[in-house]
Amino acid sequence: MRGNPLIQLGNVPVNAGTIAACFEHLSSPSEKIRALEKDGQLIRLKRGLYVVDDRVSGKPINVRLCANHIYGPSYVSLQWALRWYGLIPERVFTMTSITTKRTRMFENSFGRFTYYQVKPDYFHIGIRSVEENGLNCLMASPEKALCDMILYDSYLPPQSIKGLEQYLEEDIRFDTDALNDFDVGIIEACAQTGRKEQILNNLIKIIKKR
């Protein structure tokens, strides 16, 4: 791929306009983009958004960063983040994220990307920037990922400490030993925003009694 202008784009998701600028000398850059996608040099993330194939860029594709770009503002959370942190054992096949926009779902060659809406005052709590291969993506902290899971899991048990303990240990098989290192302040801040406050306060009680 010597001399391929796509190499300079690296492995950061880019819009069609940025790619077209690499081929502005052509009469129809848009046709060139379609040809590059058909050839596998470009991977479409959604309409108008692409990432260069790693065989062209020479750099691995960060799917979490793709998730940040597909729909934003957003951060990776819920089941996908809990699995990435090693807090739940089951494999997760959907990239799950939180956003301040309306709930959406996208599908591309990497799989399914789902986004769940929260209010802005809740959104900003407990987000961290995670670096991998020189790129940073936004993810929930372990504490925030669990709070997000509690907010959106429709199978959540009755609002009791015993029910929550059963949910953690049996339903999602959460590594409860990890609770010893949790920052309770993040969970308290989430509870103060008002959604499922009692259940989050029960989580705080579980952590503090350990």
C-alpha cells in the first residue's frame, strides 16, 4: 500500500469529508470512497463515518474508540465495560455505551453498538480516559459501569439489600471481591441524581459492610 493516502489517517475514525480531501484531485472522491470500501481498505462504521482497515494503516483498530465516534457524546459502559474490567465472566457481543442523546442502535462489520440515554448531570460522573496503542477512549469506571447496569437492567430484583446481593452474585455473577476497591463516592454521586436511588444506596451499604 506504498503511497496510499489512507495511511496518514491512521486508525482514528474519520468522516467522508476528511477522506475525500485525500482524493480531491479526482473528479469524484465519493466514488473513490465507495471503491475503497468495496476493496476492504475502508470500513464503514455508519453512514459517512469510516475507519481505515488495519492492514492499510498498520495500526490496530480500537473498537471502543469507534463506539465513542459512532454516536456521541458517549462512553463505553454496562456489560461491555464490566466484562473488559474482568468483573463479569460472560462474553459480551454488543458494544454497550451511555449517551446524553436518545437511545440508539447501530450495526456494522464489527457488530452491534447500543447507546442508552441518561441525563447530563448523571452522564459526567465516573468517566475515565483509557489509553491503548496511543489512542484514548472514554469508558465508565468500574463503579459507574455497575451503576449504569443497575439503571438499565430490566431484570433487577426488588429493592432490598438481599435482593441486590443475589442479583450481583447469581444473576450477573459479578466479582464481589472487587467491591473492596470501589470508590463509594462515585456511586453516591450517581444516587444523588435520583434514578434508582434506593438500589444504589443499597449498593453503597453492601460495599461499606464488607
